[in-house]
Amino acid sequence: MEKAMELKKLEKKVAMTRLSSLLFVGALVIGSLLNVPLDVLAPIEILSALALVVFIGIPTQKKLFALRKEIAQEGSTINE
């Protein structure tokens, strides 16, 4: 049961990371529509999105895949 809760938390975190990445793209589009100089806005947005993916997204994905693999192995052990 504990692993199922952790799995749900990790899946939610992954979904929020993806949503945040889309929001960064949306902010760039809105900034360009409002004629905000992209040479000011774009580097900030790109570096923020990159940091989000590198420091939150990738480690979370690794934990999620490891937990799914562990749960699958436990399930196959029970079936044997």
C-alpha cells in the first residue's frame, strides 16, 4: 500500500513537471505576443525550464521507473 501511495505521488510530480514545461512555452508565446523583447525573456525561460527538467524531472522519472519495476517484480514473485 505504501508503494502505491509513493507511485501516485511520483506520477503526480511527473505530470506537474510536464505541465510546468508547457507553461514555460506558453509564457514565451505570451511574451512574444505582448512584444516583450525575446532576448531578455527567452534565456530566462529556457534556463528555468532546463533547470526544472534536469533537477526535478529526470530524477523523478528515474525513481518512478525504478518503483514501477520493483512493483512489477513483486507481482511476478507473488504469481510464481
